[in-house]
Amino acid sequence: MGGADARIVRNTALVIVALVVLRLVAAAFTPITFDEAYYWMWSKNLAGGYYDHPPMVAYVIRAGTMIAGDTELGVRLVSILLALPMSYAIYRSAAILFGGARVAATSAILLNVTMMASVGTLIVTPDAPLLVASSFVMFFLAKVLETGRGVWWLAVGAAVGAALLSKYTAMFFGAAILIWLVFVPKLRRWFLSPWPYLGGLLALALFSPVILWNADHQWVSFVKQLGRAKIEDFRPVFIAELIPTQIAFATPLVFILGAMGLHALTWRRAGAQASRVLIEALFWTIVAYFVWHSLHARVEANWFAPVYPPFVVAAAAAANLVQWKPRARRLVEFCLRWAAPTGIVMFAALILQANTGLLSGYRRDATVRSVGVGWRELAAEIEAVRVRNAATCVLAPDYGTTGWLAFYLPRGTCVAQQNQRIRWVNMPEPDPKLLAGKLIYVDELRPDGHLLLNDLFAQVTRVAELQRKRGPLVVETYGIDLLEGAKGDVLDRSPPPELLP
């Protein structure tokens, strides 16, 4: 490695480490989201699968809390640190596929300044480990191309298996790899080799705990996730959301570079055929599915996580390899110069807004309900009401409120979701003695009350109305009901809708 390349590697590493430190600082003081609280509860009861997703997110959170405790930082620690190996995988992938330290460094930095990576590793969801695993899928496929050694297919299988343990979207990697092998003539020889098939068996073996868990639970997770978009639910309005949300998640300048890169790869203006086809297959196979899905149901912006590794490599190719005409060249240079500062400013603004509401003048915005600002104070008030009324357990009507209550109430407090018990099938049932005493029910204030509670309990008494606030903004007002005289089983054990006829 020459002096210039060594300097590029050193500077890239310093930038990425600085960005990781910035996320760690933000993670320490940003309250967790309701999804994170829910997954944190999973992490206390590890299993082969869960109602919503495979188990990797629970393992990531468990590892972090073993180091930093049951804190906001502990929940997020390992997810954020995984950006370091992710960045290595991206760097090496780009270096192998398109050559040169500059393309590799650009790829790694561009990924880290996207909101998908910066916020997506800070806010721990299944998409965080999926993004990391996807980077290694691309890296190991690049090693197959570079070395021609079959043993690298085992590494591909391991990476795909890790991706499948993160989220079911990873199943599309199989189709993408097949397309790559079919459309690159020199790679078709792998169809006659045992190595790709051994890699596939390894991926299946790693995924097998999820299969076994589903087999034991009426395939409920598969039915829930794989049945999201049905052809009879044709509603194309959602497709209009795809590009705007991805411009935001990629950040505008990285999005422009990525789009230009994909265009250049399509028209053979950068890289060898095998490299171009790999990037496009990994990108368009998953994008095609989400476009189809958006014709029937909403596609959340973070679901695109697995396409970001090939997307930023395409962006780096556009920035460093393609001979653009003068006007396009000026656009590329502008985007390349300002992509990192723009991404950092967007990240800082989002963290500031989520915690304070300052940028919207303390009015509501997209973060206000999902980020648990005000929950620590609210939980202290709820605990005071519980103690004052000698309640033995706290009930909630949804998994988000249940997760926040469990995270912010004193450890060991009995907390349970009254319905949707399938969500908690891996966790010990609340002690029947605790459910037999006085209970309090926490839910957003509703004008019609809770008629169901009147059927379940002899006496339902409103004992408090408490507010969750972000600065001067009242995010939600909660009604706190004291429940006495249970008429039967307190918990609704009805089967989930996915299993109903």
C-alpha cells in the first residue's frame, strides 16, 4: 500500500470512528423508542423466533445490556459498534469490485453519513443487524469473484444466514445471487460446483431455529410477515412515498450520487461486467419487491436497509470512476464535497428535534410519538399512583406502552399487555397472585373509556390522568384506571388475527 493509499485508509478510519462516537453520545441521552423497548423485552427472554421477526435484534440488545446495563446506551451499544465491521466490509467490497482506495473510502464514508446507517444503527430495530449482514454478503460475494475459491461460498452462506436471522427480507439474496451467476457467463461454472450449495445449506442451518420456532407456533411469524401485501389489497397510493422517503434516508446528496452510479453501471460506464451485475442484482432484486409491495401496502423507509451497501458502492463509482460531461461532473463534485457535512447536520438536527422539539417550535413532528421523551418522568408518576393504590401489576393495551412501562418503571415491576398474548409467548406469564390483586391500566385517554374493562372487572375507577410531555408540548394524556374484582382471566388469550379462519 502506497503512502497516499495509507493516508486515505487512516483518514477514513478516523472519520468513521468519529461518527460512531457521535452516535454513542446521542444514544446515551436519547430516550428509547417503543420498538426498542419491545425488543429489549425480547432480549430478556431469548428464543429462536418471535411473533414479529427473527431473533437477531434481541441478541444484539442482550449483548449491549450485558456491557452497559439496561440503559438507553446499553440497548444501542452493540448495534452502533457494528458499524465498524460494516464499514470494513463496505470498504473491502468496493476495493475488490472497482479498485482503488479512493472508491473504497468514499463508499464507507457515504454509507456512514446516510440516515439509514447513522439513525438506523442508533435506533435498534431488525434493520440494524440486517444492514451489517448485508454488507458482508456483498463483501464475501466479492471475495468469490476475486479469488475464485469455493470456500468463500461458506462465508456467503454464513452472512446470508445472519441476515435471515435479522429479517425475512434477506430471502431475496438468494434470487439476487442466482441472477448474478446467470447473467455473468464466467460465473456459471459455479452451478456445477458443490460450494454454492454448501453455502446455501449453511445459511439454512443458521436459519433453522427460526423455522423450528415457527413450527412450534403455527407458523405465525411467517404468516404475519409473508402475508403483508395481498394482491386483493391493490392500493397504489403508497408507491408515491418510496422516493421521497429514500431521499431523506439516503440524504439528498448521497441519493443523487447513488442514482447516477446505478445509471452509469447500467450503461457500462464503470467497472467490469461481474462487478456491475453484482451491484445491480443486489440492489434491484429487493427494490423490485418493495415496489410491488407498495402497490398494496405501505413500505416503511427503513425496510430498504439491505440495498444500501450496493447503493453506496454505486455512488462511489459515480464519484470516482465515471467520465461525466462538465455539468454532470460539477454536480458530482458538489455532492461528493458536501455529502458528509449534510449527513452529519441532518443527523444532529434529528437528534436535537427528537429530544427537544425545538426545530418545529415545540409542535408535533414525525418523531414525537415514537421516541420516548417524557417517559422517565411519566413512569415515576405512574409508579406513585401504583404504590398509592397498592396495585400489584400494571396492564397496557399495546406492545409499545408495555415496553416503555417495563423499561422505565422500577425493575421487577409486574407489567403485562392485556391482549395480543402471542407477542409474549417466549416470556414467563405474570404471577397469577399478582394478577389477582388490584391492578392499574395505562392507556391513552379515550372519550368512550374502556368498555371491555367493565366486562372483566367488578370495579373500574379512574384514579389519575397523566401527561407525557416534550418541553411544553403534551404528547399524550394517559388515563390511569384502578381495576378491582377480576371476573375471570385478566389476560385476553385470543389467537392472533393471522391464525383466524
